[in-house]
Amino acid sequence: MKVQTINKQIREHSIENIKNKRDRKKDKKPLQAYAASWANKDRLYDCVGYTIFIVLPTSGCEWATKSGGCTMCSYIADSPLCEIDDNELIEIFDNEWKKQLEKTDISSHENVAVKLFVSGSFLNTNEVDEKVQEHIFNEFNKYDNIKEVIVESKPEYIDEDSLKRLGSIIPDKIFEIGIGVETLNEDTRLNKINKGITNESFEKSVNIINNIKEYDIRAKAYLLVKPILLPEKKAIQESIDSAKYAKEVGVKRLAYCPATVHAGTLMDYLWKRGSYNPPWIWSTIEIIKQVRKNVDIPMIMDTAGFGTRRGPFNCKKCNSKLKELIIESNLKQEIPKELEEFTCECKSKWEADLEFEDVLNTTTNPKT
Ligand code: SF4
Ligand SMILES: [Zn+2]
């Protein structure tokens, strides 16, 4: 309970600071400026394709505003923290979508995916109204080459009616719902990540998704590598076990997010006091190796933040090369030979960390 209390205090303090800072500014940032979109080559279920990413501002993740949110997440700080009118949100989406359509002719790409981020739950109608959800899906349905539409949601907003309502708008596409289950370990999830998701609610939502037969609706699991208050060695094992668990529950794809330390979070608070370090890149490689060999569903390892001061890190000699090889592994869905055999002088420090972190009660930080 202590973690939740401190987490909530840190979050409230952070939100207050952001609001004060914004109030003091004469030129208020327009709502459109909270949106973003970009596109790049990315892995789809069956092939490498063209993926469009769209970030939409919403009033903010309800879980973060009410409970303090997850201990590693700072999305709320990027939200406008105010109510957004539905028509305004539609206009913001239209602008971002238009930008992407101007950048490329979608019909020139055989396989396109669209990933929609709302810094919260797309299926929560308090965050994204039905009218807005349907407008967006109707736009996507105009393009046959869009093969996958991916949104994110907490389990409590995943219900049969919403899924069928949206699935019926894009009947020929894969409609994927990413759920941030983060780990199979309920204690870690509830008490260290403060995710507010029980195994029961996760499993129930995956079943709801899989029981719909009329449309191709699939569940993806987001898994966090190295939450706070978890030794690196245990974090690696938990990540590997979580993949097996998610597959057994009926998840069709996995996305690992190795922790990066974001300002205004409990993770940041602990990191500044030397009580938390992001994972070693070696740890993420160990997870890739084990999961590719033992869990036969698509898996990607996110490399955002790799090699930065607040992100997963090895040493300056190998950070960039390993990031490149992990991206290659994501695209090909296999372990490149070079990654399998890769070694560097910093590997022995990682191995020593895994062996002695229990004694030191922390990992070292020799990552320069
Ligand atoms: S990880 Fe998701 S549920 Fe948790 S605080 Fe961030 S946006 Fe909200
Ligand atoms: Zn190295």
C-alpha cells in the first residue's frame, strides 16, 4: 500500500507542477500541438510493412488521474489535462491523418498498419467518445491496404459490444487491442507497477476478444522489462515467464517495453536516489533469445530510449550496434546470427551484476 500512496503523491505533485507551469505561460500550447504522427517500416503479423503511428491528445489516462497511475508512466504529463470536445478531437485526428496521407500514397504500400495511441485507453469512452472512435475507424476502412488497426486499452473497457461495434466498421482488417499487462506476476503488477489489473481481469478480457468470431480481433500484451523494486535477474525471468503466460491465455502478439526513466514518476524518484537502474541491454537480449526459442507467437522488443542516460544501456562501444541488431530481430522475427554471437567487454559486468545485485541490493551503474 505504501508504494501506491507515495506514487499518488508524486503524481499529484507532478500534475500540479505541470498545470502551474502551463498557467504561467502567456502563449498557451494549442491542442493540436499535443498530437503527433509519423510512419516507418515495421513488423506486421505476416510481413514487414509500412506503419503509421498517430498520437492523439485526450483528457488524459483516467487511471493516472484517479489512482496516480503506473509507476513508470509519464503519459499524463504529455496530455493537455483538460476536457477536449469531441469535434475538436476529430479535427485533430483529421489533421494528423491528412499529414500522413500527404506524405505517402497508402495504396503504394501493399501492407499497412495503423497504431493509434491516446496515452490511455482508446476503448474508454470517457477518454475517446464513441463518435470519435467511429469516425477514426471509418477513415481507416477507406483503405484496403490497411491490414491492421492497433489501439490500446485497459481490460475494464474491453467488452463485447464495443469490440463488435468497432470491428464491424473495419470487418476485413485485423483489429488488435494492446493490453499493458506488463507481467504475469500479480504482486509485481499491482504493488510495484500499480497497474490495477488482476490476472483474472486480464484473462477475462482476452477471452472476450477471442470469443468474437465474426471479426479478426486479437489481443496483444505489452510487457515491461524491469519494473521498480525488482532485481535485474528476477526481472529477466519474469519477462520470459510472462511471454509463456500471455500465450497460454490466448494473446496473439507480444511487445516488450524495456523501462526508460520518465520525469514525474516513482521510477524517476527512485532512480534519482540510486535505488533503480533501467535494464541492461544484455538483459533484453537474454529475453529475446529465450522467448524466440520457447514462445512461438510474434514478439518485438521496443528499443526506444536505448543508449540514453535514462534508458536501457550497455556501454558506449556496443549500444548502437545492439540496438540495430534488435531492430533487425524485430523485423525478421528471428535472432540474427550476429546478435546470437555478439559479445563485448561490458558483458562480464552485466553477469557480475546478476550474480551480486542481491548482496549490493542494487545494480551497478558502470554504463559509460
Ligand atoms: S501505462 Fe497506461 S494505464 Fe498506466 S498510467 Fe500510463 S497510460 Fe495510464
Ligand atoms: Zn559493451
